[in-house]
Amino acid sequence: MDFSKYIHAVGTGPKGNRDLSFQESEDMMTQILNKSVHNEQIAAFLLGWRLKPETTEEFRGAISACDSYITKTKIENSMELGYPFDGKAKNPYIFPLVAKVLKDSNLNLVVVGDELTPSKGGITIKDICTKIELDSNVHYFDRANFFKELHQLTDIRMRLGLRTGFSTIEKLPNISNSDYAITGVFHKPYVKKYVEIFSDR
């Protein structure tokens, strides 16, 4: 579909906005990841999508598109820990300590990282995993290597300076086909939304 129709769907206003179907969301995300549309169109859509706001079905369609681009690496006996990509500004990361506990049970911890995205401006997973020595059961995956298409959108996101729908769907890419995954939620309504989005992955 012409991408401008997706912008119109999310950016017309409360009376004219409509939700995208699963298939439309999948196509929207594919066009964005392929960079087959202009950066200005991507930015316009992301802002409108955030304000509309996003639906579970739209998130699921977008994730389906992402799955076809991600290069996965199976890690046995693993748990994926989903952190936001905007870093931590006030609280410490505890996953290095969690990994030590999991190691006693022969469990691996999987974390993913990338360059900083909006909006906290804190210390990122990438900062931690590339600058300190971690236990052998910590498996760090850099998005630039396993999902370069989303990594390449970092500049656009930083210019926007705001959280977008990507901030929700990117936390648990299932890079390692782990049997378990854990993530945190700051806003209570997102607990139900995260369960609906990720429970069958």
C-alpha cells in the first residue's frame, strides 16, 4: 500500500484516525525497515502512531515484519532479559548479578543492545556489555549485527527525541529462541499489552 495512506490513518486527528490491520502494520513496518520511504515519512508516521495510540494488533503486525529480518542464534537453557534501549539514568543494572545466580543453575542470560535511543539519555546495555567483563553465561547480542535494518533507524529516532512504538516492540526480539523472557513495565496498562504482544512468541 502507498505509505502515505498509513500516515493519513494515524495522523488525521481523533475523528479521522483509524487503527491499522495486522497485514497493514506488517506492510508498514516492512516499508520502514527497507527504507523504501523517505525519512520524513517515517518520522511523520511514528509521531502519529504514538499519539493515536498504537494497538496490540498493530504491534503484533510490526513484530511479524521484524521477525523476517532478525538473524537468530539459539542459546540453550536461556532466558532473554528485555531492557529498554534508552538506557538507565537513575537506577543500576542488576543483570550482571542475576547472571551469577543463574550460573549456579546452569542457565544462560541473553541481553540485547544498541546505540542510545530516546528519551532518558542513560547508560545502555551496550555500554555495560562492551566495557566490563561479564560471566560466561551472559550472552550479549548487538542489534547492529543481528537486525541492522532497525539499527539504521537510530539517527531518525534521535532526531525525533521521543519514544515511539519501536520502544515497545524492540525489547524482546527473541534473538536466541529462549524458552523464557522477562521485561519490565513502567506504565501499568502496558502489563496487559505486553502479555498480549509477546505471550505466544
